[in-house]
Amino acid sequence: MTIKLRNRLIALVCLLIFSALGGALFLSTSPKKPFAVILFIGDNITPTALTASRLFAGGGDARLQLEDLPNTAVCRNAANDFSVPESASASTAIAAGIRVNKGNLCVGPSGSKLPSLLEIAALKGRATGLVTTGEITGITPAAYYAKTANSNDPSELLRQFCAHQPFDIVAGGGAVAFEASGTENKTGVAEDPLKIMADKGVAVSRNITDLENQPLWKKVPILGLMAKGPLSNVEAGDAETNAPSLSDLVRVAIKRLQNESHGYLLVVDDPSIASAAASNDAETMFRRVLAFDRAIATARRYAGDNALVMVTGRETIGGVQLNGYPFLKDKGVALLALNAQGYPSLCWSTGPGFAPEETPTGRKKGPALPGILSQPSAYPLQSGVGIAGDVLSMGIGKGSDKLHGFLDLTDIHRVVLDEL
């Protein structure tokens, strides 16, 4: 071996050693992103509603799973044009990080189309998932794929869902929309939504068993149509026979997404709490809050330690209040019935009320008396409406330490975005 060749070999070895050391130093000092990012979004996530739900579940000593999340912030949630938001503007604040006008989905005040967190995550190479207890083409999940100034047009939301690049897994209710005879495309031609999905290589599952049995090695987008309408709370007894719980959908979605090497973003949307509140049905609302809470625990268990799990409120509906002084062990129906002082334990700001007042048998005149399960509304309306109220946001994992003090709902978008 000549001296010249030996020197070249020594130089090559040194180069390789320094390159390896530099790479190791870069990896050890550069900020690491969490592999899993999971965002839960629900309504009535406020101290008042959570307290009442917790007492309903087990009395004064009961605790919710989300109480274990170490970082918490109070979020202002005004829209761009109204101080109290509705579902479209509040959903867009989280999905796109911009305050928009009432009824707008990912369309800014200037008319610009705004990318959602799921769309950004896909561009960054992450797997993407969207799970909802509502209809897949409903207003709140549509914030992640639709751009429209009229969120109340269900046919447009369906058209945009079908035209959108498929996410890796989408599951929820609303199968009836996809079974319609056809949806018009931009040229006015009617097309079959399920055929559009099939042409894009999307595998459709109709029940939780089929969804779970989709082979993980098959890298195809999955569309889970779990019910004809919105999913309902199984424990409340108003669900379709084969309808899965929110925890089921979260578990299946995580198991599928965690096989992707570049990490994933899963958005879990729950409009069912707001639906019960709008009907002034406190028992169903409490049960749905508790189902939402169990799904959070499921996500933490299946996602592992290298995960950012965040929970945020969106809007506040109905204005439920728990009145009086229940005993420490009072729970369940004890919190729904008249209290020991003879007046309703629960009341609402607006809405139809629940179990209306009754006139005692044999009395033709005189004031009506509250029914034993009465939940009166201060101002009767056909449906409960939004009320002014900041919402809570909570989290655990890298990046969640930014959740403290008072924030805007748009800040939740930025916290998630920073970890993608």
C-alpha cells in the first residue's frame, strides 16, 4: 500500500467518523416531534358541565379521566363577526387557526381558502384519521376537508368530501348520505358517492367488526360508515344495534394509524354532546360527556408515551346548571330528580325544557307543579342555543405545556401545528 493510498483511506475513515458524530449530535439536539398527535373536540367542555357530569357519574368524590391531563387553559372562542360562535366558525378556529365569520368552514374573512390541520399533516408525510360521533358530512368534521361560506348545505359538504384526497381512515355516521342516488359534481352531473370512493381505492366498512378486520398491511384509505345517521351513545340505549362506541372507533383508528412510519394525526370530533344539550336532555348529555371521557382514556392507553393528546371545547350550548346542595354520594337519577327542597336540580338557559310541568290530578286551576324529572328552560325555545362562555383545553405530552392561562381557540391549532 502506497503512502498516498494510505492517507486517502485515513481521510475517508475520519470523514465517516465525523459525519456519524455530526449526525448523532444533530439527532440528539434537534427537537423531536411526538409520533402520535391526537386531538379531541367536544362541546360543553366547561367547568359547569364537567362538574355536573362527574357528579352524575359517581357523586362528589368521582373523577373524570380528563382530570389527569396535567396542562389546562381557558380558551376564548369568539367568531370573527359574533362574540358567541356556532359550530362552523368554532370548528374552523381549531381546524384552520383563523377566526372566520358565522357559517363559514375554512373560508377566511377575505374569502381565502384555509388549509386544515389534517391537510397540513398529510403534506408533512403523516398518516391522517378523522373520527366523529356525528355524520361524516356534518358541519363539525367538514372543517377538515371542506371550504365553503355556507356550512348548512349538506349536498355541498358531501360533494367536497368525495372530491377531497382521502384521509387514511375516516369513521362515523351518516351512511344515508352516501347511499343517495347521486350527488352533483361541479358540472352538474349526478354521481354515486360510493362509486367515487371506490374509484379512489377507498375500502368501505359498514360495521365495527369489518372495520377492525381491514388488513393493516393493505395501505388503502378506509371509510367507516357505522350508522345511517349520527352515532348515538350505546349506554343511553338510543344507538343502532351494531353502532360502535366512540372508544371503539378511537382504538381501531389508532391501531391502524400507528403502523405508519412517519407518525400520524387523529382528530376525534364529538358533536353528540351538543345535540343532547340542544334538546335539554341532561341525562343523555352527561352520558355522552362520560363516553367522550372514556375515549380519551382509550387514546392514552393505545397511543403510548410518545404522543401528544389534547382535548378542547368548541362551543357551549343550552346553558345547563345544577342547582341546590346534593349530598356527597348523590349520583345518577338523584341529580336528575327534584331535590330535597322541592325544586328542579337541573335547569337550562334556553331550549324546550325537559319533562314539562304537570297539573296535579283533580286540580283544574292553580299553578302547575314541576314533574319529578323536570328540567325547565328559563326562556323556552324549540332548541337550546349557544351561550357566552369560554371553554377548557387540556393536554398531555410534548407541546401541551403551552396550555396555560387564557388563550384563544385559534391557539389550539398552533399548538398542534407546532408538533406535526
